[in-house]
Amino acid sequence: MTSIVEKIRFPSPHPSVRLWMVTYVSSGLKVKGLLAEPKAERSFDGFLYLRGGIKNVGMVRPARITQFASEGFIVFAPFYRGNRGGEGQEDFAGEDREDAFSAFDLLQAHPQVTGRVHLFGFSRGGVMALLTAIEKEAASVVTWGGVSDMILTYEERKDMRRMMKRVIGGSPYKHEELYQWRTPLHDLDKITAPVLIIHGKKDQNVNIEHAYQLERGLKQLEKPLETWYFDQYDHYFPPAVNRQVVQQLCDWMKNSAHMEEEKKWVCQWN
């Protein structure tokens, strides 16, 4: 069971949501994260928010976490090891995946969580969400602009190659196994939860091919799957559209308990 070492109140940008800075234990390391709790005294599903980027790039934003909590979830967002005073070193979906696994256990043990925990990954967080879904029994999985293939990331993001070689331990041409280990496409058969893929077709940060590869892999295994592709958007959606998609995906998550594998959840866009 994951233990919480420290829980300190953090200023919340939403009047109906309490926010906490949490220190918890992951593989013996003290790791930091943000916990958002709706103020209503009832049970909620858990929502594990897995951020993208690395270190200060793509860092968890309180406004984003409370946005999801206001939709009726208890949300936890790990910063990953080595960030915001946490111990260890982030290694880009390597050993730091344990921070997501331990965060999942933390949410499941929360006294107000129903026992159902949903996974949400944005950008690099898509890999983290899929790796967690392979390891844990999640209620649902959403990957938004998410990475699914780490070798493809290395090939398409020339600006990230130096960082990836440093953090991962070399290039995929010399150390392919290190990148394959970070690529969840090889273990999709272990995912039991329904998956929702959200992606902008103009995305230059994470190419749409990541979504297509994930879609093909899940379809071959006949896994429950939805895809929401947007022709006109890139990695970041306009604020009004972003809010609408957040509401729609939260509804999708809540309905995932009642979804039949053959049934398609229909989303109506304005």
C-alpha cells in the first residue's frame, strides 16, 4: 500500500475544490504531486492525471487539475521523481513509471474514492497512462495527444534527441531495448479498460501516427476503443474547445462502467 508522508493545503483556483501538495512513497523514494478533492462529502471515482513533458516542461498546473476535479473526480497528479523537491531522477517513462503505479494505489486507497480509478495521459503522459493500464486494473484510459511509440518520438522530435539520449541512456539505434521497454504497444493485450484516444491531426509535437498505431493495436486485439480525431487542431486545443472536450471525456469516463464492448459511445459536438 502506498503511504502518504505529508499532505499540505495548497491554494486552489476553484471554490468547490480543495487542493493539497502531497508527498508519497514510490519505490522507496519520496515523490511529490497535487491532490484535488471536491468539497462535497460523498464518494467519487479517482482520476490519475499523468502529465507530459519532463522536469519543468509540461509541469502540472493547479487550474488543470481542479478543472477535472470540478467534473466530479478526486484527482491526483504526480510530478514524477526528482521534481518540486521530490527524490530521485525522472527518466522519461523508465523507472519513473513506478510513480504512476504508486499514485494509482494512492487513489484507490483514498477514503472517498469508489475504488474505480481512471487514467488520463497528455503528450508523454500517454505512455505513462498506457503503462499503468498494463500494470493496474483501471476503470478507463484516455490518452490526449499521447505518445505511444518512443522510437517514433526520437525520430520525429529532433529537438528532443539530446535530452532523450541523456535521460534514456543513448539513441534507439544503439540501445533499442531501452526504447522498446518504454513503448506500451507491445503489451496492449494486458489492458482490460476501455480506451479513448483524442488527437489533433495537425499535431506537430506528437504526430497523429502515435494515435493510429495505438488504434490499430487495440483493434487487432478487439479491445473496447473510441477515437476522437480533430482535423483542425494541433497539440493544444483552443480554450473553449478544450473545456468542451474535457466535459465530454469526463462523461465518457463516467459512462465507461456501463459500456458494452460492442457499443459505441456517441459524442455530439456543437
